[in-house]
Amino acid sequence: MLSIESQARVALDVRCFYRKSMNVPLSEIASLFCPSGVSPRMLNHAARLLLLAAAFALTSCASSGGVARKDTSRTFTTVVVDAGHGGKDAGAHRRYGPPEKVVTLDVAQRLNRKLRESQFRTVMTRTSDVFVPLDQRVAIGNRQENSIFVSVHFNDAPRRRIHGFETYYASPYARRLAQRIQRELLTLPGARDRGVRTANFRVVRNAVYPSVLVECGFLSNRKEAAQARSAAYREMLADKIAKAIVEERYGPGVYNAPPQPVAPPFQPTLGGGPVGTGRSR
Ligand SMILES: [Zn+2]
């Protein structure tokens, strides 16, 4: 039996899993199982129960699913940079924050540039606001010999006070990289550690090469959403992740941060005032 806290955690994990792996609105899932004429509140309740059931199903299928994982953590020459969501899939979109797909692309582009400056070959799964299915992202990564895969996301929670960094992995070969990225992110001022975790997200589960998914803070939290709106802060996020990747490959002390902040690759329209959320609340 799970405690209330654990149940909440499981529900959160599954919300996140569902978001990253299916890209279907919650209410649509619920409506598959509920007759018409049912109130939205009941649909919401049904969806929560379904997600809880899915959580228990997931815990029993955590195997690598036939993926032959390779350890390139000390040899990689290519980094696949994956900007979460895009196009019709906006990702998390909360009252305080910009759409997740906008800030993931911005951080990914900054990260991509820093990695190139550090002499890595890089491949981005998307470079504009387009929808790329998860399996296609995985396939792009698996085609790159001697690579690692880094997926950039921002987080979302029903409770606004929840905040902090999380880094996920599935392959044991990606564990050290995940820990390194998390450790670097925690050097940012006011950073909170929500842990390095294993997860069944498709982009880490089905990856041949070491693959991590970084949750760069909660757009549902006022402070972290405000940080996500700041280009200077997104530059710092990219810098920390780049440093961790360079040190994973070449050891500590090798990474050279650029002497001055580099101009952002684009200035996304992040909006000013509060925006409504189309999901979850
Ligand atoms: Zn996301």
C-alpha cells in the first residue's frame, strides 16, 4: 500500500510519462473509457484512476524491452540534443510559465551551440516549432554511432509549491551522466534537488546509447517559471548541462565556459501576463 505522498508521486510520474509518451489530452483518455453525458469532474476522476492503474502496470515492465544498450559514456563524439515537445504538442503550459515547447527549444539550441564549441558533433531532433513523434526522436538518436542522447524538458505539477530539478535515465550506462548533470544544475542559486531517477520515458527507455531526460524546473511554480522566462537563466541551464556532458567525456576541469554570454539564438515570444492552462486544471 502506498502512502498518500507516494500515491501523489506515482500520479505525478504517470502524468509526466503520459505527457512524454502519448501526447494525448487527459480528458481524451478518460473519454475512451467513459460514456458520454458524464460530467467533466467525473471524467477527471476516472482519468486519475486510470493513470494510477497504469502506474502499477508500468512498475512491472521496467525491462529494456529488447534494446541492446551500448556504453559510449567514455567514448562518445556525438551528442543528440532533444528539445522536448513542439508543434501541436505544447508540453506544460501553466499560469506563470511560457509554453514548455518554447523554452525547451531555446535551452536545447543554447546547449547545442556550447557542445559544438566544445568540439562535439551534435544532432538536434528539432530546430523549430514542429511536432516530432517520440519514436522518431529515439530513431534519430539510435542512428548516431558513438553518441549520447540528452532530452530537455520543463516540469509541471498540480501543486504550485513543488519545484526543483529532476534528471531521469534508464540504462545503467547513463546513470553517471544523469548524476553529473543533476549535480551541476544544483550549483545554480536557489536550486532544489528532486533527485536522479530511473524512468520509463520512451526517449530513455528505447535508446541504444546512454540517454538522459532533464527536467529544468517547474513551469507550475511561480519562481521557476519566472526563471524560465529569463534568457540569462536559460543560458546558465545550458551551460551547466554542457559542462556535465564535457566532463563526463573528458573529466573534470576541461569545460571552458564562454568568456561572455553569447547572444540567444532567437528571442521567443514568451508573453507577459498570466495565461490560462488548457489542461489539468
Ligand atoms: Zn516535457
